[in-house]
Amino acid sequence: MNMNRDQLKSTALDVLRGIAPEVEPNTLEPAIPLRHQVDLDSMDWLNFLIGLHERLGVNIPESENANLVTLDNVLDFLQAHGQD
Amino acid sequence: MSDFKLPSLGADMDAGTLERWLVAPGDTVKRGQVVAVVETSKAAVDVEIWQDGQIEELKVQSGQKVPVGTVLATLRTTVPTRDQTPKQTPELIPEPTPEPILKTPTRSSDKSTPDRPQPISSKAQPAQTTQAAEQTVPAVPAPTQPVPASASRVRISPAARKRALKIGLDWSRLKGSGVQSSVVLADLEHISQAKQVSAASPSGVLAGRQQAMRRAIAAAMSRSKREIPHNYLSESIPMTLALAWLQQHNAGVVITERLLPAVLQLKAVALALQQVPQLNGHYVDGEFHSVDAVHAGMAIALRGGGLVAPALHDVQSKPLTVLMRELTDLVKRARAGSLRSSEMSDPTVTVTNLGDQGVESVFGVIYPPQVALVGFGAISARPVVEAELVCARPVVTASLAADHRVTDGHQGALFLTALRELLQSPEQLEMP
């Protein structure tokens, strides 16, 4: 089950809204750090990654954390590491 | 036979509205079981019973607003031992006398949710059986508005009641379309649709609740600053070893078992408090009562504003993975507005972590009747001298706000030193 980028994005936003219900998906800039746009503490961020892991079955090693900053980063990673 | 009273729900809450009972007369209950849901300005609190027994009579009806200490139900106890009563019951830890500012929330919160029915019947008088209860609520909030006498007689289905409470609707004057003219969900839909068009939109109700919470925080913090002579200390704590340990741990586990630095810090606080017990407990009626276990009130910022600091119990004896799991759950429930009465009533110290916001340090306001607040700022790379060389190392500033009536700077310094040392041997934090 391969998802295209739009589907991944919609899943990611879904997970994000579960954590930060006030988020307006349309106003998010995909190239600007997510935590500059949404009030997410480190636990929220971890829960976001756990949510992605659970929904998509993608393993996200902690060493990747520093690279995952913007929504684009996250989607790039998910596309590259999604299951075949 | 014993009385089951509305437990203290924290210094900034002196009353609650019984939303619904989860038990009925004749039901057998176990200590710790959630028996009722009480609505407060901060959350819908699941009220736990503190004794095994059988429910005899429910003394307070759904929709009634009653002060802390009110007898909610009578209980037939199977084993009549006093030992079963945990320390945290209001009888043993009476809440300090509410300040004048705390005596008025009934009136002020009514303003914010004018439609919410708050019948205060004669049953709402505080229990007279214990001295503590008398002290807790010396002045029963007198009925500050005409009691909707009919409120208790209007029948309403549980689902409709829940909905009505949620949207802040007074059902006392409604005539329902259900059995025996009871108000059912469909009746509310008509009205709430109409209301949405008028002034009281859901966002208006939310704003009202936030206003009420703001006032509750204002009351508790004003009282703290009036009564508690705070003293403040801070210490820079190297986090190199703790973060290295954490990195290694996290690399070897699945993402759901990952730990955050905040959990290491929390456990270290609990173990350090065991070395300086004068910082862990309650100051009541001019006297400090230390508590053996560390029930850490975790300051949790709510989305959209407000703050709640429910207890994470027995931090000193729990493994890190358990603490992480419980903290995650606590944050989730706090933000969803669903907490347990024991979490609201018995924190022995507050821990606040503002590091995620990027501040260097925090000097907190103690939450009465506690006597200390421990704060952490951001972990950031700072210049540190090692072997006469300046290196960049991760460092966190830990701070302590302590009640000078109970401790002096000396004990505070001992605590922060212990905290620093504990964080230098992270593998020990895993041990109970």
C-alpha cells in the first residue's frame, strides 16, 4: 500500500490535529519549521511521530529527529521510508 | 457506616458541580473506584472513593453545585478500619481557610455561564462531622442567585444532561418531549441551534470556562504571593551524561518506549526530595506536614490558555518507562479535561518545565498548600570549564522556589546539589 505525497500529507495533518486541534491545515507553510507555526512541546512532537509510526508503520529513529523540522522534511522522510 | 465527601480538588477550587453518579445505592464499591464525575472550572474530575463498601444513599443530585467537604453519599463499610483511609483525604489534610477571594467563585462563575443551572439546596451545607470540613468551608457560598427550585424536579436523560452541561444550558425551565416530560437530547438540539444563532455560541461557553479557570488561577496565585514568603535558588546542571544515557536508551527501543529528558529530571527531583523531605508536603494551619511519597504536580499548559498541575503519584518508586507512560497519559487527560480527584487533591510539590519554550530558567509561584516548586529551563549548549578548558556542553538551569516559613536557603541548596548529582548518574535514576 503505497501512499502518494498528498495522502501522506493528509495523514500527517490528521495526526497533527489530533494533538493540536486548533491547527488550520490550510495555513501551514510546508517549508517553515512546524514548531514555529504550531505550539508543540517535545512531548507533543514525540506523540506526532508516534502517531505517524502507528498510522503508517514507518519506523522513525531518534537520530532522524534533528532532520525532521518542517512538514516537507517529514513528508520527504515518509516517502523515502514508506513500506513498499 | 461512613460519609463520602467531596474531596479537595486543589487550592484554587472550593466547589464542584456534580455532573453524574456512576454508582447507585446498593452498589458495592472498591477503594480507588471512580464513583462520580464532578465539573470544576478546570476539568471534569473523576471522583474516586477512598474506602471499600456499599453505597447506601446518594446525598447530592446531578446538577447540584456543592462546596468541598460536602457529604456526597453514605457508605456501608464492610471492614470498619480507619487505616483504610489514605492520608490524602480532606479529613487529614484540611485545605487552608479559603481567602475572601475564594469565597466568591460561585457568584463570579455564574456570570460566565449564566445558563448553567446551579441549584444549591440545603443539602449543600458542608459536613459538620469533622473539624477539618468546618475549616475548609467556613462560609458556605450562600445561594448567590435564586435557586431554580424546579431544576431538581425536571427530568432529563443522562445524554441530554451531559450535552446541556457541555453547552451551558439551564434545563430547569424546559418542558421535554420524552417520557414524563423528561428532557431528551432532541429537545436540546432545537434550543442549542437557536442559541448558536443568538449570543451564546460554543466559543462563548469555552471563553466562559477559560475565564473561570483564569479566576481560579488568579485566586490561588494571589493567595500564594500573599501568604508564602518565597525564596529562590538556581543551579546550572550539566546534562552531558544524562543526554548520552538517554540517547543510548532511545536508540535501543521502539518509538513508543522512548523517553524524554523531562522524565529523567522528574525522577531526579523525586529522589532529591527524599534527601530533603522538608520540601515535600503541605503547610496547613501554621504547620508543615511532610509526606513520604513524592506526588509531583506536573504543571501542564492547556491549549488555548490556562494551566493545571495534577499529581503524578509515587514518582520516587517508579521506573522511568512507567513515569513516561503515566506522564503522557496525564498530559493527554489534562488537555482533554478529564482528571481524577486524587490527582487534583494531593500533589506534594510542583514541577514545571518550560524548556520547550526556550527560556533559560523559571522562578515559580508555589501552589498552596505545597511548600516548593522546582523549575527547569531549556537544555542548551553553554560554555563549561573542564580541565581548565572551555567546552560547549548541554546544561540546564534548575530552580527552586521554596516556602521560607518551612525551609531556609540551606535546605534548598542541599536539594539542588542532590538534584545535580543525581543527574550525573542517570543509570541510577532507573532504580527505584
